[in-house]
Amino acid sequence: MTQRIVAITVQIISEVAPQQTVLDVSLAKRGEGWRVILYNDEVHGIDEVIVQLQKATGCDVDTAIRITLEVDANGRGVCHRGERDDCGRVVRVLREIRLQCEVDED
């Protein structure tokens, strides 16, 4: 049921604003000079990424959808900002399902 709702939400967002950049960097959490960059791959479905982003960052479903669509459209995107240790924790959770990501200085 959740996957169906996510798929419908993604479809609606895609139809409403297909030409717009979905994620404004200001939506990612502000922090202490570090960020997590998430890379697109052809292995994971959009629903998997959305759920894992929520688990890793604690963001709401709308933010997770925006980040996922940004990564899908641009090949990469910032999904979290914070202290280095916090970003490391986010990366470990994202990598639980083998998402490609890294911590980078902001």
C-alpha cells in the first residue's frame, strides 16, 4: 500500500513540475560544514530510496521524494547537512541497502 501511495505521489509531482529543479539546497538540513551526497543508480527503485532517506535523515516523505527526484534528474544531490559524525551516521544507514553516497565538506 505504501509503495502505491509513493508511486502515485511521485507521478503527481512529476506531472505538475517536470521542468523544475525539485530540491532547493535550503531544504537539506543546515549544519556544521559537512554534507551527504547521494548518487543515482539504476539498481534501486524510487520507493526504496524514499524509505531509506526517511530512515537515515528523519525527513518527512515530501522531502524524501524531492531529494530522490533531484538525484534521479541530476545524477546526484545533497540529502543531509550537519556535523561530520552525523553525516557519517546518515551514510551508514543509506549504505545498508547499498546506496552510493559520500560525506563531503560543504
